[in-house]
Amino acid sequence: MISEASQYIREYSEQLFQLDQRPKMPWPDQVLMVEPEFFDVLYVINPHMEAMVGTVQPEKAWQEWSYIKSKFEAWGLYVHPVKGVAGLPDLVFCANQSLPCWDLELGASVMMGVMRNEQRRAEVPYIEQVFAHKGLPVHRVFDSESTDYFEGMGDVQWHPERSLLWAGHGFRTSEEAIRKIVHFTGVPAIGLELQDERLYHLDTCFCMLNEHTVMCYPPAFSAKGMRLIEHFFEHIIEVDEQECLESFACNATAVSGNRVLLPEHAPRTKAKLEAMGFEVAEASTGEFLKSGGSIYCMKLLFWSH
Ligand code: ARG
């Protein structure tokens, strides 16, 4: 009898596979970060932004951003800072406009997305041009008229060290976009339908830490989604409601070597991570939380070759 999880796995991908049959991938070691010079809350496109319009303190935002940058550098990642653009206050969340890719034969490239909200659409060509200047091949799977939406690594992420994609949909990225990404890359994707509008991107409720470990907030997912998560991960660290919704604990970033950069004010999550052997550093992101984002979406991990 085919298990329940096996049926779901085939939803976006014809093949049924085990995690250890998927090709190995290196950890990305390059980081793109967009300077927060023009970061602000000027409109409301998620519930966290309500009542926050005009409240951003620019100096504090710079301090928080700079600390995150220095932490990635201290951990051996190569950070590429790029300038912000006036009139694009959310560009600082540079996880959202694209999905960096890596393939054993083809090497590194970047797939461009399509933002669901009009206010953020002009961010995509800007990031595209940043990568084109770096000499990375850029794929446009969706044209500017696209009615599919794909918010880059905010919703679609690589399984650590394996050629497998995890894809959140429901609020920003559309399901049809996931099918197109699978078709284009030839890489299977596991789809997770998001259930809570406050957790509108996959990276607000799901953070993969290494090949066998994920931390997540289970109520953000359907029963089917949780079956899939349980099927693929040996260890699931559950984040509680307060630390997920108020501290954005799931919007952390794991890098090679079992290191995790965690948004501050999440002591219970921190203790669970440390008990599992992770080295945890905390960063304050209060200014960016006003816009519904934190560490994970303030940077884009990519491969250089
Ligand atoms: N204000 C931005 C938006 O709503 C925040 C994006 C945060 N990004 C993320 N991947 N969670 O689009």
C-alpha cells in the first residue's frame, strides 16, 4: 500500500524518491544583502505592517542590518552589499525576488520571481541586474505579464545539501508557479499550503537547519503539510505561537557547521536549538519586524560558480 505521504510527494513531481536518493548539493557561501537606506513601511501588504506606517527608525535599522552582516562575515560567508533604491522600501528583503540555483553540471544561476503585490514588482528587475553584473546566468521562467506569482526564497527553498525544493503557497507564491519551477529545474518540490495570513511566506514558519532537522510552527500548515514535513525530517523543533508570531523565531538562518542566526526574544527556541547541538547567535530586528520580516528574508544565500 502506498503511504499517505507518498501520494502527496507525487503531487508536483512524477517520481517517488527518498531523500538520500536526491543528488547532493553544497551549502551556499555567498550572501546578498540590500542596504536599508530606503527601508520603510509605506504601505500595508501583510498584517504586521498595519499601524506601522511611518514608524521605522532609520538609524536603528542600519545598526540591526549591519550586525547581521557582520555576523555572516564572522561565520565565513562572503557578503555582497548592494545599494537600496528610493521608492522601494521592501527591497531590503532580498530573499523575495529570486531563487538562486545550483546544478552539478550547470553550476550556479538565479531564477527570477514575480511579486504578488504591485508595490514590490520593480524590485525584481533591479535584483536581476545585480546578478547579471556578477556574471551569473539569470533565468526568467515568468514574464512580466505573468499571472503566476513566485516570491523567491521567501516561499521556495532548497533542502539543505540535497537537490529538493520546499515550496510554500497560498498567500504570495501561487501553486501553478511551483509546477513551472519543477518543470524548469527538473527538481522535485514538496508543496506546503500556508494557513495563517500572518505567516504569509514559508520562511515565517519553517526553517531548515540541516539535512535532517527543521524548525517550524505546526499550526501554519495543513495536516497534509505536516505529514510531509514528518516524512522528510528526522528531527522537528517546534516553535511556539508567541516566539513564532511575535519574535519571528522561524525567520532564522542556518549556515554550514550547525550555526543558526536567530531573531532575538525567542529564549525557548534558542534553548531547544542548543539542546540539539546548534551554535546559536541572536540578532535584533525590531525595525524590520514592523514590515513583517527578519533575518531570513533580509539576505539571499547563493552560490558563485
Ligand atoms: N513587507 C514585506 C512584504 O510583505 C516583508 C517581506 C518579508 N519577507 C519574507 N520572506 N518573509 O512583502
